[in-house]
Amino acid sequence: MLTAMVAAVLLGGCSSSGAEETKAYWQDYCTRLGTWQEARNSVDAFPEKSGDADGTTGVLAQAVVSAAEVLDRKGHGEDSARVLDDTVAAVTGADLVAEGRVVSSCDRAGFETLMR
């Protein structure tokens, strides 16, 4: 019991790293989004090259959604709150407006260079 309380206090006291942790979540998300965009763009640019026969774009889309789920749970701020819905719309529904919003969120988070 005492060990659990000490662990809770120590973990709770790590709020100074909260901003760093949130930034790491954003970096992971924006990296995955940029990788998905690159794969999607290459399929769009060269559809005669068998498209996405190996399913790479779909796998990458799932990875972006997973990262968005983490941001939704652990991120802070207005952008984190809506990024999951916009990500799902962008990667599964080809919603360019939603994609624009998540790209803008990555810009505001400081990871604009990761976008394609």
C-alpha cells in the first residue's frame, strides 16, 4: 500500500514533463500523418503502378488513427480534442477539409515540416 502511494505521488509530481510528453505525442502523430500523406500521394501520383496493392496506405492510416487516439486521451488543448475525428475523416474518408485541419494542428504544434 505504501509503495503504491509513493509511486502515485512520484508519478503525479512529474507534471513539469507534461509539456514535453504532450510534444512527443504530437511529434509522433505528425510524423505518422506525414508518412501516410507521402504514401497516399505516391499512390495518387502513380495509380498505374498497381496502386496500393500491398495495403501500405491502409496500414499507415491505422497507425495515424492510433496516434490520434493517444492525443485524444493524453493530449491537452483544443487541437487534441478534435484531432481524432478529423484524422478518421481524413484518412478513411478522404476528407480534404479535415486533413487541412489536422495539418494546421501539426503546424501549431511546431511540426509543420513533417507534413507532405
